[in-house]
Amino acid sequence: MKTFEVLAHTLRARGVDVIFHITGAPNIDLTVECQKLGISLVGVRHEQAAVAMAFAYARVRGRPGVCLAPAG
């Protein structure tokens, strides 16, 4: 099992059902694996937007809020 697969399965096992993200080359495999596991992806245009959305999601839903962005 590859690292991105382990991470995706761990996120799913921890109750993550949505990830707020910016797609980039380093995280494409992870986002594809998350989609295969039924985790929804919400694309954003700025890292701060992803963080704010994940924080709000966690507060409102009482579930883990996750954001993901490529380095750079």
C-alpha cells in the first residue's frame, strides 16, 4: 500500500467525509484515492479559504475539518 492510500484510508477511518482543497501535482494521487473512498472534495482558490471552510465545517457539523494544499 502506498503512502497516499494509507493517508486516505486513515482519514476515512477517522470520520472525514469532506476535504477542502487546492489541487496540485503533489496531492493528485491522494485526492483521487479519497474520491474512491467516498470522501467529497470541495475545490477552493486560496489556502486561507480552505482553512476557513474546514474550520467552519468542523464547528457546524462536529466532524473533523480537513484542508489540503500543495506546497509552493
